[in-house]
Amino acid sequence: MVAGGVLETLRSHLKNGENIKLLNETNEIVDDITQAKNAVLTKDDTADMNTLEKFDISQETNFLIEDKPMELRVVIHCYMHKDSSITDYLADCQKKQLTNISFLQRNDLISWLSGSAETSQYLKNVTDEEGNKAETENENAQFQGQASTQPTTVASTETGLNVSDDKTDPTLFEALKHERQLLDHNSTLRGTKSIDFGYLIKDAELKLVQSIKSSIRGKSSNGHVSKNASASHKRSVQQKDPIILIPSAASSIITVANIKQFLLESNYINPREISVSLKDDLVTIEKKFDKIHKPIRFLVVNNTRMFTKPEYWDRVVAVFTTGHVWQFNNYQWNTPQELFQHCKGYYFYFNGEEVPQHVQQWNVQRVELDRNRRFKDVEIVRFFWNSLEQELLNRGFH
């Protein structure tokens, strides 16, 4: 059930200058929203939290994204990042594995909660819907009551037919009761769903603007595209270290902490068992292949913050995925269908785990790790390198 009034209550408190405090199960204040169970609003930080009204942050609200109600946790997390940059907000969403709200929706929600806007196009008006439903039911009840005591006349809006119940066939009478007025073309085309096309701005920047800039740079002085531009670009990419992109999620079984030992020494170690955490977002791995004449040095990164030029995406030869679509939010190709047409995809999982149905439909190589028998790591790593070697050969490495 969608809690329609909780956001109205939250908004009234915030407009009153109160602050959001997150509480765990023992009513202690916490900063991490993933550890919180309830939220309270207060102006006094020293107030007794047990006496304040608590809001269960796992409840659904009437704030919708693609017609799906968002939890109060997602809304509060967005509001608490009202002064953060979009990059910091997205990074925190990925770190905490929370649904991120797009730029336009985020601005709309924050403006409404803070009181600077009176309406939000992404809020489902539960009160109005319930009122309309009750009004309709009341009208139906009145109609049925009248029908039981008075002779009933059924009017057909399309044919103009008025038929008294004492002259009408019962089957026709029942059919006419359910007759609906047809919509005209204007009503049909208007639609009822608000569509946010904000994502097209990023797609246009990555796919159209950058492509146009590359084409302009490749033109010769007489205005014709150089025939050697494509070959020159390809050679330039091959001369630079290829990139392996892995997830930054803490739940991933492959991270920057354990990938080097796994791929070079064929020894998998659970990243949670590694006491020394790597602060760097990048590690390098050098590998000698059988069919490529010189060793290849790979850059392994867990985010795209360093991808300041379009050419970095040309160097991505492999993408590891956890199966979560939000992993691709900041990628040049942010849908799995498009991403894995450009980059070789890998999904690592432990034996005994079920591969999600949507991952089975992606164009990714599924790699099964044995949870306990480490001697099998050698075979798994050999399979991975053979697969990646074929990808490099297909890209022109030799």
C-alpha cells in the first residue's frame, strides 16, 4: 500500500525548519541511511527521540519513478544530498546500493519538499484518486437504488437511443449499462503518463556531440574526411593500455582488492577477508598471451570518473557486472543491451547461486567460481584469459 500522506507530513516539517534524524532499531541516531529503520524530524538535537513521531523509511510513498512507488528511504536520501553535486549523489547511491533519482526528478522533488514549489509532477495524488473512486461508487449505488424502484431508461450516447426497461430485451439492457463513450483523438493522444526525457541529454552529449567533434577533427583542409582517420584512430587506441571496468559495489565478488591476485596468481580471495583495503580505484595487470607478440598491460578501474575523453571508452575491452542495472548509470552506453554490444561482458558468480533471469538475457559471459575448492581457480582464470585474448584479436591486437 502506498502511503500517500507521509511526504506531505515530511514536507510540512521541513518547511517548518526541522531537521531529519535517522534512527536504528534501538532508537540511536545514525548517519548511514542503510543502517536506519526510522526517521524523525526535530529542531532540537537534544530532544528525546522516543517521544517524537517516527516514520518507517522502508514504507512506499506516492513519489513515482517509471510508475513505481519509491521507498521513503530513497526520498530522504535524495533530500539529504540536496547540497551535493550530482556526481557525489550518484556515487553515494552506488555505494549504498540505493535507487538514484535523475537530475530533473531530483530537482523537482527537492524544490517541492523544501517548499519552494507547490506541486511536483512525479507525485501520485492518492487523495484525489480515492475521492474520485468513492464518488464513483456513491453514484453507482444511487443509480442502482433508483433502478430498483423506478422504471429505468438507458441512453446510448452514440445512437441516441432511449429505451424503457418495460420495452427492452434484458440482454440489450445489460449491454447498454456497460456502454462507454468513445474518446476523441485529442484525448487519446494526450496520455496520462509523464515521461522524463532528461536521459537524452547525456546520450546526445556522449553519442552525437562527441561524434560530431571527432568527425570535424578528422576532416582535411578541403572539407573531405581523411581516409586514414579511422585507421589512425584504431592504431592509436591499440598503442594504449586496454581497460577492464569492474563494479565498485561492496557486494561484488571481484574488486580492486582481489582481482590482481586472482588473475595473475589464479588464487581467489574473498575481498571481505582482505584486511588491507586498497584506496586506489585503479590497478595494473600485465599478461603475456600466446597469439599476441608482446605482453599487454591492462588498467583495471572500478569507476568512470577518469574517463575524461571519449577515447577511454574505445579502450574498454571487458566489463564485469554484478547484474545490477544501476551499475551502468554513468557509462557511455547505459543499458546492458547496448553496452555489451560494444564491450565484452563477464558475470562472475559462485556455484550454487542462481543467475538472475535478466542476466541470462544479456550478452555476457557467465563465469562460475567454486566457493570452496581453490584448485579450480587455475582452470577458471585460464578460461577468462583465453576468452579475453579472442576479444583482443577481434579488436586488431596482434
